[in-house]
Amino acid sequence: MSTVTLALVLTALAGLSTTIGSLLVFVVRQPGPRFMGLSLGFAAGVMILVSFVELLPAGMDVLGPGLGYMAFFGGLGVMFVLDTVIPHSYEGVADAVPGSSTSDRHLLRVGLFVALGIGIHNFPEGMATFAGTLADPRLGTAIAVAIAIHNIPEGLAVAAPVYAATGSKKKAFLWSFFSGVAEPAGALLAAAFLLPFLEGLFLSAILAAVAGLMVFISLDELLPAAREYGQEHLAITGAIAGMVVMAGSLWLLKG
């Protein structure tokens, strides 16, 4: 399998892990706060460790500290603007189950807007996984795993209100699926237009910027959401567990 094909496959698997979240809605109906808090914290820990241990150092090896940090904070800034213009939230997901007193129309609107927001946020993540895999398949695998883990609760955030509003498993699954498709679409765009440039300084800048993007998602979205769901130390427990698991995975992959 070529590196480009591997990059596209990893991106598709990471993006479509949103469907796992939609399946949880049907199986568990209302995942408990401990599950949500730990899973979101775990995803944040994975993404933070990958960013600071793999992505940023890989970028700075070529760019040097000055340009490396500029690319990192540039990634933070781009994600900040994107998140401000097109926000999405997990808020209220735990209460969005069939039989809720909230109006069906409101729940459906919430689900569709969350799907749109997640889809747009997933687009640059697809490009990130693609670029990371081209730089190093091991690194791309780590990024794909991190993104896949945090896409599961995102799929839940889409499917729960749609299922509550319509009672249709098919509609809930499809909207969750469509929100995840944006990720491989981002990879395809990178393959079509950026592939000739994804080497040397440009690739290193992309990796450092992706580190900023993932740190922003972790600190602004995942950890705050994890704290909303559980006890005081549940989020940080999940984050530490995510870091430990990812560190072990990277160690094994390097070996």
C-alpha cells in the first residue's frame, strides 16, 4: 500500500468513527456522565501528547524554533477563528433522548447545526491526518487514532438529538455519517491540490500548525466538555489515561 493510499484510508477511518458515536445512542440510549467525561478527557490527553511529543518537534526539526512556534500559534489562531465563526457544542447531549420534553423541532435543529459545525471542523483534521501520514506513517497513525477517539462523542452529539426528534435510527446514523465524511474530503482536497507541496519546509509548517489545531480542540472543547459531565477529577483522569495509552502506542510503533 502506498503512503498516499494509507493516508486516505487512515483519514476515512478517523472521520467515520463518528458513526460509532451514533451507534452508542441506539445501544446505550443515554450514555452516563462518567462515560462521556472519561472519553472526552481521554481524547484530549491523546491529542495533547501527540501534539507536543510528535507534531511540534517534527515541525521544529526543519523550521527551527522561531518559524516552528509561529506555525504552531498560527494553527491555534486558525482554529480559534473557525470555532468562533462556526461553533459546535456537546451541551445537552445527555438529555437528548426520546421522550424528552424539549420540542422535536428544536432537537432536530440542534442536531443538524451540530452536524454542520462538526463537519466543517473535521475538514482541516482530514488534511492534518493526510499530511502527518505523508511525513511519517507512524505519526499519521497516531493522529488518526487521536482524531477517531474524539470523533466518537462528536457522532453522539449529532445522532442523539436527531434520534430524539425523529425516532429514526437511519436519519440519526446518516447525519452522523455525513459529519464524518468531511474528514476524508479534507484529505482528498490535500491530495488533489497540496500533494506537490507537502514536503520540506511546507510540510513541517503544516505539522506544527496541526499541533496548534489539536491543542486548541483539546483545551477549548474536549476538556471543558469533559468537566461538564463528571466529577471534579474525571476529566484529568481521562486525559492522563489518554496520554499514557498514546505514549505506550508511540513507543511500540517506534520499536
